[in-house]
Amino acid sequence: MIGAPARTPPPLPGLRPEWSRILLLDHDDETLGVHVLDHGPVHAETTVICVHGNPTWSYLWREVIEQAPADVRVVAIDQIGMGFSTRTGRMRRLAQRIEDLGSIIDALQITGLIVLMAHDWGGPVALGWASADRTNSERLAGIVLTNTAVHQPEHRGIPSLIAAARTRGVRDLVCARSSVFLRGTTAISRADRSTARAFRAPYPDADSRRAISDFVADIPLEEDHPSMSTLREVARGLDHLADVPTLLVWGMRDPVFSPRYLDDLRHRMPHAQVQQFVDAGHLVLEDRPDAIADIWAWIVGLKDDSPVLELPHGSSPAGEGESPDSVLQGLAAGPGTAIVAPEGGEWRSVSWSMLGSRVRGLAAGLRRDGVEPGDRVAVLVPPGPDLLAVVYALWRLGATVVVIDAAHKPAAMIRALRGARVDHVIAIRRAAPIVAALRVPGRVIWRDRIAQLLVDGSDEEAVLRDGDDDAVIVFTSGATGVAKPVAYSWDKLAATAQVLRSAYDLGSDDVLVAAFAPWAVMGPLVGISSVIPRMDASRPGSLTASALSDALEQAGGTVMWASPAAIRSVLASAPDNGMERERLQRAGGSLRLLLLAGAPVSPALVREVARCWPKADVRTPYGMTEVLPATDVTAGQIAEAEETGGVLVGLPLPGVEVAIAPLDPLGVPSAELGSDAGVLGEVTLRARHAKSRYDGRAFAERIASRNPGWHRTGDIGRLDDQGRLRIEGRLVHVISTADGPLGPVSLEQAVEAGLAGQRLQAAAVGIGPIGTQVVAIVLAPETAKGHRARMKLASQELAQRVRESVP
């Protein structure tokens, strides 16, 4: 097949025959045929050029073409010698392939702007053309790269699969004389058998696979390799593409172009947006075909020139807050206790001065142990003095702290932390299986060895990072989907502390009872002492009345932050008029403020908490990992409000704005925002202490930031005539009836009120096609657990009571 001419492919799944054509190129006194998939208007305003790598072909982009907007042209090329293009029988180096791409683009006679989309070694080819000439870069509207590279990171071995394929005597055997290399590429993806066969279709014999072997041989790993200078020129040329919008879509389980190559590209293209898929491999678009719609949304969005809206007036200005280290070291100069926490069967108390000294010594030790400013460090340490020392030491040396709720299952934690691109880990020994699975490139430091790292750090200055740099990556709970990594910059972290201090009048005399244990980390940041009750941090419901009373008696807490699950457990373990309830009430006599947050809080729970601690100001702040707190409501306001009509979460805090994106008849939120009372829609927030972004989740960030400067929460609700926010559930739970969309919470509240005394929980769901759904009510005992309860139809009497309770 050497010297074989170009041809069109046979019928293959997902490939339309009308897309195929042969493009003739006059090159070096010979005519070469290039097979392309070409679809869309010839003179389109935007043309997407798709460049495959090795050992694939234009078939890789079939779904991209299938989902293309009608006004966009897509051209997926088969590189010469690859796919169904001409076999020349001669090695084509990287420089030649870059030149080939330029010739193909010229032959296509494109009149509009170009978006380059490339994978694997198609990346250097596409980027080489883009950066070779300013005229080329000026034609670009955007660049989309999937699992590729322009550089071999120093001090890292080459991928084992590539090393094996390039071994003397092996390359020709596995790449050309057999289909081992070709089959291996599809084997590390989720491609089914028919798709894998389609990828092999252009390569039936050794001659047809010759270019696959040549491609492997042309990977420039040695200094004297013929293509090394070209690849370095491509890498340097990325500076010329700094003004070109770029999207990096990455399968994080790729054994070839692993996350270290993504990190290299992010460093070279800091303006790029990144979408990581922790469950995808090398052929990311085969593993995650759902990503294609989001890629198209990104490309279409390149035309959007909507202005970025100004942030709300009256907010705390970013950048004016003190750094975590300066706050802590200021406290360390005075007396008092920083934290009290259980340790074994005793209580451990650490003063501000001791904590400050420990943080200085640990920061110096970590720096000497290889942790650098900007490094990402996963911290898998339970709440307590050691956690505070580690987190504030990392902040002192300018590292980014990566934390994840211990309630996540191990597999979810591994996926999440891999996606966070962690450099080092500080962990307890119990987390060893998770740490081993992460395979971090840097140091693994066990908590029981922290003391060995302490050195004299009194003369070492704290590292000051730019206010926009990442201070912390914290993951959402995952309760409403896959856990997302939320990035907070140093300015955003300072703004959160300012909001908390201001909204709740927190001062040096306060003691925070961290019944939601991770919030103990915030104590030094807002300048107050903390006490942590004895509980399992992974299970909020493990907190008992006895444990909470012990903590309150130890430290005389004045402010308590707790999840509803923790408080329900506390109250359930201390029955009314019992000795444990009396002790709990006495111990909590010092509480002036009790904050219930982290999940919806029922009015009944608020009333019970208020009865237990009548002197405390009970509030239920509304917010989420991405922005907390956002609104606030007191127990008294909840008691005065109607119990139906959604969960009342109150008025926006100073510096926070709330808007509603109205739902259309099918339950889809509008692009426009409003504040009219009574309109059901997606809750949207704007605040200076809102997250910086979703880290490595460009698609989620695009949806959440649909309105620039605002965060779309995914919650649905309405504003009442007093401007207070009422939550009606999640966007995915909207019931779309023939009469319009409904939120489930109002229906559930009405049913539970109509069945008062029966201790039943109600869930409202929609049944039937979107737009014509009917409402069904599912009832379960309040004590029901799990998802295996037996289902049966309600009695006629019960059904009638339910119908009568619904407005």
C-alpha cells in the first residue's frame, strides 16, 4: 500500500458518506490526496479545523461534525500517510506535517475565522501552524486541545507506553507489522467493538500502518532528535497565542498524556480554560461524548461580547483583608486559647502563641522539605490543632491548600484529588490507601511525622502571593452531582472572613463551637477561638448531646456553627425533660448565636433549637460551597412567616445581591435576571466573597457564570414582597406541568402540614413528558432510612387527605 492514493472510507458507524471528499495538494512535484470530512457552509463565518494524532484519523471527530451548528463549517483532516489520505512511503517529520496543515488550510479557501481543534500529536501540528506566522494567529477565533503536549516535563520519565513502543526492534513490530499499538489506543478508551474496528479501518496491513510507526519514531525525546528544534519552536510560539481563547479538554486517566502534560500547557497558556474529566482517558471524546455539546457551546460563545457586570455596591472591597498568616501572627502576640479539641480520652488546648510558633516552624520545615509557593497540597487530617497548624503553615509559605469533606467515599475522594492535580499530601495513616492511589509527584507527609519537620522559622518571612492566586481548593459535597473543586483566591478568602465578622459581629471574646468541624479552620481567620466536639467528622449525625455538652463546658462557647443533621442527632439523643437535655441547656447558656447551615432547615427544627437555647439568636444562613453566607433569617422571622411557600432563607446579607432567572413552561431558566416578587426561577447570587471559579471545570463554570459576575446556584426559589428569598428545591427537581413549572418544596410543605401528627415525610415528583407532567406525592415515615423501602399505594382516605392539603 506504499504510494497508495487517497480514497474515501467504506460505510462506518457514525460516519456519513456525504462528508467525505479528497483534497488534492501539489507538493514537491507530486500531487497528494488528503481525505477530509467536510461539512457545513463553504463560506461560513467560522470554520473548525480538526487535526487528529497517532494512530487515529478523522473518524475521531465524527460526533463533533454531527453536532455542529448549521452555520459552522467543520473540516476534519486525515494527515498525509494516515487515515484514508495518500501513503507516500516516506517519513514525515513534525516540520513537514505543520507545513502540510498550512497547505490544506490554504486549499480549503476559508474566508472566515478559524477554530483549531486537535488531539494527541495533532496538537503540536496545529499549534505549530498557528504560531508560525502572525497572519495565521490573527485568523484564529479559538483553540481546543484534547490530551496533547508540546514539551516533555523535566525530571519526569516518558510515558511507559511510548517508551515501550520506541524500544529498538519493538517499534516496527508493534506499530507497523502488527496492530498492537493501534489496538492499544482504543483499548484504553471506552470505545465499543464496532468503534474500535472503525478506527482500525484505514490500517489493514503493515504498509498502511507505516506512518503510525514513523509518527512514534518522530517523537522528539533526545536532544539531537531531528524534530526537537521544531517542537521547541512550537512551545516558544505559544506566547504568540496569548490573545487567542483556548480550551483544554482533558481525560485525566490518560496513561500517555497524563495530567503533568496538562500542567505544562496550563503554565504555557495561563489564559486557557480547562475542563478535566477524572473518569476519561486518552480518547477523551470517546470516553465522554457528552463533552462535545459543551465544546460547541464554548465555540459558539466565542462570539458573545456581553459586558462583564460590575460587582454590587457596598460590598467589602477585595484585597483589603489581611492574609491568614498576618491575622494568626497578630493573635499569637497576645494571650488566650486558639483551639480546644479532644485527643484520645483527654482535651487538648493550644494557645495562640503556641499555634503561631508551631505554624512558623512547620512552614519553614515544609519549605526545606520541598513544598514551594503555589504548590497544591492535599490535607487529609481530621479537625483539630494539627489541622490548623498544617493549613496555616501552608498558607504562610504561599501554598494552595486542597481539602475535601471526609464524608466522601474513598473512590470519590481519589477521583476528586486526582483532578485537583495535587503536588504533595499531608495525611493521617488511615488515609494511606487513598494517598497510594493518588501517586502524587512530590512529598507524602504523615501527620505523626509533622513534629520532625519543625525548625526555627522565626527569621523566615511569610510568602505574599498575588490576591488573585489560589489560596484554597475546596470540594462541594457531591449531594447534587459529582463533587466540584471550588477555587478561592487569597482576596476571596479574606472577603469571606470579612463577611462573617461583619454579619455576625464576631469579636475576640467569642468562642466558636465547630459542630460542623471543618469550620474550625475559619476560627483564626476571623480572629476567634474554637472548640471542636468529639465526633466523627465524616458523619455529622455522630454528634451526641453528651459530646456537645462536654465541648461547651470545656470552652464556654458563644457561637455555634452546626449542620441540621448534627443538631437533629444532638436533640434526638437528649429527650425533653431528661437529665441530658437539662445539661445541654445549661452548657449552652453561654451561646449568643447559633447558625444552622449546610442543608435545608425545617421550621420545626428551628423551633426546637430555639426552645432548647432560648437566649441564643438562632439563624439559618443560606449559601453553598461557592458562596457562603449569602442570605440570613432569624428563628423569629421564620416563626412569623407562613410555613408553606418554600423554605424562607431571608434577606441578602450586606454586599450580596439575589436575582431570579425565571423558568419557562418547560422549566428551563431564562438568560435574563429579575427581582419581581413571586416569580419562580433559578436563584442567582452576586457577591465579592463568591468563589473565584470551578477549578478545571470550564463547562460547569460556563453554566454557573452564564451571567458574568453572577453565580447560578442550581437552586430554584422566589422572592417575596419583602425581598426575602424562599427556596423551592433544585432545578433538576422542577415539575413541568401543562399549567407551568412547579417547585416541589411548597407542595411537600403543604402535604406535611395537612398530615400533621402522622410524622410523614413527603416528596413531590413529576410523572410523564416534560411540559405535561402530573404531580405524584411519595410519603415515607420520618424514621425511614435507605432506598429499599417497600412501596405501595396509599389508602383512599390518605390519598384524599393529601389531595385536600395541596392548594
